[in-house]
Amino acid sequence: MNALARHISDTIRIEGPLSLSAFMTMVLHDRHLGFYSAHESIGAHGAFVTAPEISQMFGELLGLWCAEIWRMQGGARSVRLVELGPGRGTLMRDALRAISSVPDFLGGIDVVLVEASCVLETLQREHLRDASVPIRWVRQWSDVGQDRPLFILANEFLDALPIRQFVMTANGWCERTIATDPEGELVLALAPDPTPLATPATRGDAALGAVYEISIAAEALVEEIACRIAGSGGAALFIDYGHAGVSYGDTLQAVARHKYVDVLASPGGADLSAHVDFGALVRCVKQTGACAHGPVAQGSFLRGLGIETRARQLSTQNSTKVNEIDAGMRRLIAPDEMGELFKVLAIMPAISPPPPGFETC
Ligand code: SAH
């Protein structure tokens, strides 16, 4: 048992079983032992590789997407570019470099990065030290500020937010918990009493053993962001692996060194995440009066933004890297790689035509 497992086991001995949400929060964010406290959580040497780490084109195209929406919305004088969960800072670095080709937009922005991990914040500060715009770091979305329209980017952020799981039993929906066995080892368990739960009609009837997942944190965040955009303009792009029309299922997963591992095996040593329920998020957006576009598949989104043209341009400039550039693009857009599994959801003000990359949906 590692040190964080022992700490969680002690907590359960004193306070009783933990919800999956509480467990995920401890595993990901413990100040000393949590997954995101480790320096090398993301990237080739970390647990997993994300789209901005695969190719510079990802951040560039997202940055230009923001500039284009800003232009479509009339080109406000001052706006804020926000990234939720910026990882190593790579996406923002590439986005700002691309945005420098739109000086009117670049001249009016400040950047706010929402990052819970001190370790990753340090890494982001290093990677963004040459940025030509003011950058501020905050720990949570509520500190981003209300004084100007927001353009929000979030890649693989929602999947890191805690989920709760409920399992259909003969008594009804019982919450999945983390408990301990007589030796103090962490085990999956179920709350003895059912939780009254309103499951959306879109999920259909639940058989015994069906698993219902909900991320209250993700839904609340998306709803708040949609309210802001409905009221003040701007836009948000959420990119993540997930599904739009779910039934039931357990999607909680742990990944260490690019491989799936047992969720309880080494808390803090592996990333914990769950598939994003985009259908639920779209319903949240619609309640606010903002407009949800998508989700569309990442491959079709990036092709719509011209990734193939950009790849050809980069290849002409770097003739020794043609294969690398092409392989990066393939990983991002091919249906058997990230192109289909990853989805893109845009949140826009109510009266707005489909943004670039969503024209076909
Ligand atoms: N967007 C990056 C990193 C994805 S990993 C990329 O694509 O490479 C998830 C990121 O979200 C990490 O930076 C992590 O520290 C941050 N994060 C996770 N939960 C968070 C929370 N509740 N509040 C703020 N940041 C969080």
C-alpha cells in the first residue's frame, strides 16, 4: 500500500466509506501525494499524452478559432482568454503564437489560467515566460473575473472532474463507495441504502447492475460558463473523450505510463478520469439561454478548421519533419486514433451562427 492509500484508508477508518467524488479529489489533488502534484503527470514521460503535446497545430487552431469568433462578434476592445486545466502550458503557448497573426485581437486580451496544481502552475510559468500578453493564474473558475467577455478553452479538463456512480440494485440506486477490507486495503463497495435518483428519460430502463454516472462538478461549471456567455458574449470550447447519447456504464479509468491500471492499485500514481457525458452538458447549456453546438468529433472539427492545410504549410517550412507532422495530424484526426473518441462542444451566445468547425452539425 502506498502512502496516499494508507492516508485514504485511515480517513475511511475514522469517517466511514468515501464517495467516488471524494476519493477522486484526494487521489488527484492531495497537496503532496496527489496525481497532479507529480511533475511528470502529462507528456511523453508522464501517465498520458494529450492533443497539444502531440502537435503544435492543435493549440494554434484553437487560438485562431477564438480570434475568428471574436471577429464574428464585433471585435470587442478587451477580452479575456481563459484556459481551464492548462497542463504543461503547451496549448496556450501555441495558441498565443498563432494569435500573434491577429494583432487587434492579441492587443486586447489578457490571459487567465485556471490551475489547481502548484507543480503544474510552475511548469506553465516556465513554458509561458516569453508570452507577450499579461497572464494571471487562479486556482478556480470563480476567480476568473467578470469584467469582460471570456473566450474559454478546456482540453481534457472535464474528464478530470470528480464523478459519482450509482448501481441499480434490487432496492434501487445505491451509491458506489470506497471502503476498506479487514486488512485496511481499499475496496469498492456500495452504500447500504438507496439514493432517490431522477435518471433522465434518455437513458432508458436500468437493468440490475446498471451503473449511472454523474459529474455534478462538470454540470455546475458548464452551466455557470453558459450563463456568462449568454449574458456577456464570448465563447467556450470543451474537448474531451466522451459520449453524447449515453445509456449506462462504468467509465472510471486509471492510467499510468500510458497503460490502464486498477483504479485502486496505486492512488496518486495513476491518473483517474471518466468519460464526459456531453448529452448532460448540452442540457445544462440549453437551460441558460446560451447555444450549444456539437458535440462533433475532434477529427471533423480540426479538419473543418483547416488542419490539413496547416500541416502542408508546416511541412514546407520543415522539410526534415514531414513524417512527424503528418503522424501528429493523423493521431489527432484519424477515426481509429483520437478523431472519433474525442468530441468538441462549443458554447456560444444565443443568437449565433454555427462557429467554424461545427458547420455540418
Ligand atoms: N489541458 C491540458 C492538461 C489536461 S490534464 C492538456 O491538454 O495537456 C488536466 C488539467 O486540469 C491539469 O492541468 C490539472 O492539474 C487540471 N485540473 C484538474 N482538476 C482541476 C480542478 N478541479 N481545478 C483546476 N484545475 C484542475
